[in-house]
Amino acid sequence: MRFGYDSRAEQRPAIKVRGRRLDGPAPPLLVLPPTNTFQGPGSAMLTGVYVPTPGCWEITGDYHGNKLSFVVWVEQAKSTRQ
């Protein structure tokens, strides 16, 4: 049984990230390849996620069968032009 993530044993984390828009059709998420980082005595997995359209999204991470999902509301980017 695994407990936690050991970046020394797994340089490229085997995390899979998926997402789906809950309130309408949308192109798939763009998920960057995972990597790791070190903070204090432990380490963490990192991946970039780009959401293609505004709306309500469910994003799920799966690491060796352990899943974590969350729902977010993504708003349209505001213009920075004056």
C-alpha cells in the first residue's frame, strides 16, 4: 500500500488529470505533463491545467487509483486594455 508521494522513487509522477465542463459543451482541457517540486521536508506533484472556455468545470486528479475531484466556476478573462 502506498502512502504519499516520493519524488526520489518517481521522478515523473503517474498522476492523471481530467476535466469536463458541467454546464455545456466544451473542448477538452489542456493538461501539461506532470513534474515534481520540493518544499520543506516533503515533495509535491505539479501539472498545468488550461481551461478552454468559461463555465462550471469538474477537474479530477487520479494517482494510483486515489482520486480527488473539485468543481470550479471559470469566468471570462477581463480585458486589460483601457
